Amino acid sequence: MKQFLDENFLLKTATAQRLYQEYAKDMPIIDYHCHLPPQQIADDTQFDNLTQVWLYGDHYKWRAMRTNGIHESFCTGNKTDWEKFQKWAETVPYTLRNPLYHWTHLELKRYFDINDILNGDTARRIYDECTAKLQTPEYSVRNLLRKMNVSLVCTTDDPVDSLEYHQKIKEDGFEKPILPAFRPDNAMNVSSAEKFNAYVNKLSAVTNIAISSFDDFLYALQNRHDFFASMGCGVSDHGLEEIYAEDFTGSEIDAIFTKVHGGRELNETEQRKFKSAMLIHFAEWDWEKGWVQQFHLGALRNNNSRMLQTLGPDTGWDSIGDFSQGKALAKFLDKLDSNNKLAKTVLYNLNPADNELMATMIGNFNDGSAAGKIQWGSAWWFLDQRDGMTKQINALSNMGLLSKFIGMLTDSRSFLSFPRHEYFRRILCDLFGDEIENGELPNDVKWVGKVIQDICFNNNRDYFNWQLDVQPAVSKPAVV
């Protein structure tokens, strides 16, 4: 019987073990989409205890705790940090076969050299040991990034964000680029006239541009797009239920903006037309600057209205949605491509029923101008677990070129989430190793190892055109 979480964790064959140990393990990490707070990097935050770095803002853990019958006061409420951790530790044994179980113990092992199983009985010892380490300089936020061999991070930022913390990080001379990503979801959300106009007022204030027309609105947003570019941004991101690709005219959008800016609510058709227009403008700006645009599609958010009102968004009340994705997505991409204004694009789906749709959609617009110009992004959110990653990798292999895939990201709010890259790499190496040993792929470990290194790091570095002073990993014999 194998030991839990040993050096060959998830690696069933000798070839998989060799591929991971010699080629994947030591590749640097580029986290091109996450929700890490840039202020904590700018301040080089030192966390007071394990709960602060591990449980604050982590709705994955909160959902598990709630399902285990833990009261909300131990998740987002007023219980002490130790009490919250104790309840999480008591929940962990019940997360068997949920990815949280693997992630939890990988994070304890990789960051803190703790090999014990977390449960209610071990909680106090583990909490105290990790908390003591977190209070040392070696465990500041920047040193956590160094510890995990992270080369570059893209945060997620609203157009009205000042980016002051990105500026501070740069001025401090921190050697790892921490770059903003342009996330303009609020600028196209016209489901509430009151909320939209509050956002327009923020945009007007930050740009010092008076906004009374749609042209003014676009001018102010483009001003922020330009500012983000001046701060090193080369990536946009959109979190949408679906792509909007309604037909519209310029005069229609002018009238729709005038209506909502005047405080009147829009009907469904008007909302969809406005969102469609905004997506085209954002996409064309991205193309003009040579940015990469990302679209996260299919989340059904904020399903529990009572808890949304109590706790706000991003607190664990979201699920997979069953939106129709194909027709509008094809129409949107085709409109940009027809005008020769289709930027490099990464598509993510949350509904696994859309896997093959996405795997084939990207091939419609890969025109040879860049390797893997249109990407199907890594298994996302509810799918970034072993089964979800395996299905995504297999569908992409069957219908595209896995060798040109830009690999994994954390999509996380926690500085302890980087072992998710290790998790992905082990799964990837296991799939290749298994097929080599089954005779389904040639026993060319050197070539397969290169493909794996490309997926882990080289492809996304080249795709985003980031100039990084990083030495490639040196292959070394595996310990099997």
C-alpha cells in the first residue's frame, strides 16, 4: 500500500514519476489569473495566524463547513480565528474525495513541512506550528511567492481601481512582476440603473471626465484601458454568464445609455444589446494593444438571495449554470475575426457539458498567426479538480493540440494555493506516463518531457509575451 501524499502522489507509473521529477516539478509558475490582493503584496504582509492566510475569503472551505453543519459564525462571522480554524479542522476528515482534502494537505506539506493529517485532534498543534512560522520573515507574502517559485502574477482589477499598490510593488523593486488585469464587468452591468450610475460616477471621478453620453462613457473607459497598459497590463478578463452577441446600431446604444443614465431601468433586450456593444469595444481595444482577452463563462452567481443580502457576493453561493454558449460565442468571435480585430483569446467554461464545444470552438479561429492563438483555458472553479482537469486535458487532446496549451492557474484569493499547479502537473504527467507505458505513445521521454515543460511554463510565457529572467529547469534523475 502506498503512503498518502508521498513523492509519487497521483503518479501511477515509473514513467509518470520520471516525467514529473525530471521535467515538471521544478518549472517556475506563472499565475496569469488570480484574485490575490495586491495590497498584501505591496505591504509584504505578515499574517498573524494560519486562519488569516488560509480561511479568510476562501469560499471553497466555507461551503464545505456549511455542508458539514458548521454555523456561519465560524465561516464569515465573529468567532475567533482559532475557533474558525478548529471548525475547519473538524470538517477536513469529511472532505475525503473532495479536492479540498488533497489541497489542504499539499499546502501544509509544501509551505510548512507538516505531514500530519489535519483533524480536530491535530488542529491545535498544526495551528500553533504554522502560526509560529507565519510570524517569521521567511513567511511574509513576498517570501511565500518566492518559496513556491512563482515568476509572475496577474491580479484582477476593476477599471476604476487606482493600481496604487501595483505602483508601490514596482517602486519597491520586487523582482517578480505583479501585473494588473483589466476586469470591466461592472462597466457593462446595467441590470440596475442605480448601481450602474454609481459606477459611472466613480469612473467620472477617477478620470476627471464628465460623463453625459455614451461617447463620454467610452472615452473614460478607454482612458482607464490606456492607464492599465501604462502599468504593464497586457491581459483583460470577463466573468460572464454567457457571451452577448446581439445585433445593434450606434444610435440604439446611445439611446440605451441615455435611458439608463437617466435612472430608468432597461428591459432584457436593451441590456443584452448594451452588453454586446461593450464587449465589442473592449475586444477591439485589447486587439489594438496586443493584449490577451479572457472570458470566464457559465457561472450562475449569487443564488441564495438571503445570504447575498447578508454577506455580499463571492461568499460561496454560486453554482454551475446551464447557459447556451455556442451560437453567440461563435458570432462574437467571428465578428471580430471578420474585421481582423480578434485578439489572442482564452475561453473558460464552468459547465462540463460544454467541454467539447470549447475544444472545437477554438479551432474555428486559430488562423496560424500565432501558436494556439485561441485557447481553451484550464478547468475552472468547480472543475479544477482531478476529474475535471483530466476531462479538460483529454477533450483538448482529442480535438486540438494539447502541446500548445497554456496550462494551469490558481484563480485563488489565497497565497497558499500555489500547490494547485503541482496538482495539475502531476495529473498531466500521469496521463502521459500511463499512455507511454501502455504503448499508446512512443517511449520518447525527452520529447514528452519538453511538451510537459511547455504546458507548465514555456507556452504561457511565450503566449503572453512576458520577458522573464528565469532559468529553465534542469532535468535530473528521478527518485523512484
